Amino acid sequence: MFWLGCFIGYCVGTTFCLLLMIQVMKAKEVKELD
């Protein structure tokens, strides 16, 4: 049960980091277009 919680937490953290990186990339693209 403990390992399952760690795995879920890891997946959520990784997904959150990827979404954050995508948002930063989009922000950079918008700034470059301007």
C-alpha cells in the first residue's frame, strides 16, 4: 500500500512538472512572437 501511494505521488508530480514546462514553453513562444 505504501509503495502504491509513492507511485501515484510520483506520477502526479511528474505530470505536474510536464504541464508546468509546457506552460513555460508556450509563454516563451508568445514572448518571441511579440
